Amino acid sequence: MYKLCLCGSYDDADKIYEYAKIFLKDYIVFTPAFYLGRRPDKEEQNNLIQAHFKRIDISDEIIFIFDTKIGVNTLLEMGYAIAKNKKIVIHINNLIIKDIPNEFTTLFRIMKY
């Protein structure tokens, strides 16, 4: 079955989980493991990021959901997904961008060095 990995800021957790419920009807869906109610400490955050990279590894498509902000960790996830040649879709405030242009992915490839 086709696997989706949803990514986005802690501030957009509710929106990410809202989309996950919709996608679960047709796909296997991975979401960030946010600790709702509090922000994780540095060690927890590092563990969560590493676990989310593994979710990206096993997913067929990565969907980035940006409604309030684009955080640093989300940019790391995006760079990682690009480096892994994953299919990426970006959802920004109800605007969906598919087939990310080469210039965009090139920028992230440059940034990872």
C-alpha cells in the first residue's frame, strides 16, 4: 500500500493530524510524533527528528503542511526528503504545490553541504 509521510511545524500539529485522518482512508500515513501540550527537550527533539527521518525513508511521498510557519526542523526534513529523492508535495494555506521545480530542490541540495 502507498505510504505518505506528513511533515510540518509543531505549531501546525492539529492541521497535520486533521489531514492524517483524511488520508488514512486510502493510504498508510506517518506523522511527526509531536508531544502535544508541551515542547520536547533537546534530547527528545533529536530522537523525534531521527525517528521522523526513518518515516521519510520508508514513505513513497512526503507532504509538507505549512499553515502558520516553516520551522527549522521542517526545513531539515525537506532537505532530507530531497536528498533521498522522495516525491514531495507542499501544502501552504490551502495552496497545493506538486512537482516541485528543479530550482527549489537545487537550493536544498546546495544547502545540505
